[in-house]
Amino acid sequence: MLRKWYQRAAKRNKSLLRSADIKNLASDHGLLIKGDPLTAQVGMREMMAAILGKKLGMTQVFDTEGRAIPVTLIQAGPCQVLQVKTTERDGYSAVQVGFEPLKKSRITQPKAGHAKKAGAKPMRMVREFRTDEVGDVAEAGATITVDAFAEVALVDVIGTSKGKGFQGVMKRWGFGGQPGSHGTERKHRSPGSIGSGALPAKAVLPGKKMAGHMGSVRRTVQRLSVVRVIPERNLLVVKGSIPGPNGGYLMIRRSKKS
């Protein structure tokens, strides 16, 4: 399964590491990694404790006592600061960060002009962090790398959950369904009654749990432990799972509840 995933991903991303590279990387940094793949790029240095990244996948590492720890590998940065917003000028204070340069064919004039003001390239993913959430703010045009998390113990990760399309009430809400026999015919997974015809004077109340679109929503996982920071690979290793598929874009910041 992982081998097929690796072959497909290698066609999309030439920088994908081989399994042997992963083992060498792990041993260089005192990690015993069991599993496949991760991507790598050479990074730069900055200090703001907020960054954008991409989910690479899950694996496991082993601590000094031999216990297996499930971890998620994140390609964190490098990112560039595109704009610094202030209360006096913009009504709120924030820093706008970009990640992953756009292809030339996808660059529009507004995006090119906005990036040019900061002396940066147009970026595919652009997000803002409020300055009260991330601490010190870098200047426009500065580069943010995973080095910023070298002294951070806990992080919050924001991503978009996997989309599951249109789903029924049993999968979406955990309904029990209708009886398996005793006269039930072709209605085993139906929701049953959705309201009354008498009081209140409306058949379906607002907020009624019904079938509909599931997933593909913003989710935040708080207080994830930082297991390891590998600056030369732009790699952030955090304990536990994070929302979204492999290759999904993420926002990572210092935990608000640390």
C-alpha cells in the first residue's frame, strides 16, 4: 500500500525521499522511524512561532524506553511574510504569510503586485495570523522557517478535514437505522420521522439532523506535542493525528493553551 502511494506521489513531487533516505534521516537525528514517506526542501532561518505547511503522512517513532509514539510529519515552510497589518492602518494587527510559490501560469497581476511590495514571490497558500497569537512579528519580506519551533513544546494545528461527500444519517450522525426485519422493507438506513404535523406549527425544526454533505470543514487540533524539529529538512514532527489528507495544507502556531 505504501509502495503504491510512494510511486504515485513521486510522479507529483520530484523531491520525495526514498525509504532509505528516511532511515538515514531518522538515524542522523536519533529517531527510529517505521513507515514511509516525507518530502524535503532546504530552509532558511527566522523566529515567529507560526508557520504554514503541508501534511506528509503518519508514522511512528520510538522513545528511549522503546515505546512506540504515533506521529505526523509536516513539511513546515519555508514561508515568506507578505504583509504586516497594523491597528492604525487596517483596524487589526496581523501578519500575512505565504507558502509554496505559484506556478508561473497561475500568477495573476493582483497576486504579483501584492507580493512585489514585500519583495517576495506570489504564493499558493496565503493566510493571516493575529499578532497576539504568535508573538513577535517579522517584517514584510522576511522568511519564516521551522527553526521558530525549536523551543516550542506544544502547537495548535489547523487544517481542513477529509471530504466524504453526501452521506446518510447513519454515517453522518450515528443514527441506529430501522429494524432489520419485522416488516421493514428497503428502509433500513432511513432517518425515520423528521417532525410532527401538529405542534409546533412547522413540520421540520431548524437544526434537525438529516442526510447531507459531510467533512471538508476547518478543524483545529490543540496542544499537540512537538516531538522533533529538523530544520535542514523543513520537517516538524508532532505527536498524534491532524485533520485532512496527506498533501493537505495546514496552519501551525504556538499553542494558545500552553
